[in-house]
Amino acid sequence: MLYHGSCHCGRIAYEVESEPVSQVIECNCSICQRRGHLLFFVPRSHLRLTTPEEHIASYSFNTHRIRHQFCPVCGCGPFGLGTDPQGNEMAAINARCLEDIDLAALQRQQYDGRSH
Ligand SMILES: [Zn+2]
């Protein structure tokens, strides 16, 4: 199905094609812990920006394998970009930034990112 997401102020907006999301990853790494991300993954090609790419700021740290995308105006981090172990371009979508989703109904899978 097609999900619609955005940052709070709307300078970043996007569409995501995904199976209906029933499960998200709650990670305890240093950035997810602070930002409260609830993530699921799709191939990069399933994420389509509907606002200009120049609106996005990017942050990476440690191994710089994930580029955390965020809005420099309102501060929301609606998705991240990176590659999976096979080298495929992937997007990590922050379910908290989607419009059409019931967060309380999602199963949260704990991921120990702090140790990885
Ligand atoms: Zn914003």
C-alpha cells in the first residue's frame, strides 16, 4: 500500500510503497534512543520524495553507513538512507512520521543497535 509521510512543518514530504506495516523496529543505538525512531525498511526505489531534495539535511556518524535525513526547520527525522548487507540501497522509514498509521497497533521489535 501507499503511505504518506512528512516532517512536522511539511518541508519534507514523501510517499512510501510497502506491505501493510504491522511491525516496526525500536532500536537502542545512540541516535534511535534519543530520537525515538520506530523503523521499517523498504528498497530505496519504494520511497518517493514529493518535496525538493535540497530541503533535507543529512547526519551520519560512526561508520557513516546510514545517512539520517532530517528537516533543518522543524527537526523531525522522517527517514534514513543506507545499504543492506547485500549492497542494495535501502530506506529506513520512521513510522512516527507517517500519516495513515496507528502506532499503538504496531508490534515493536527490540533491536540491540547499541551492541552492533
Ligand atoms: Zn520540517
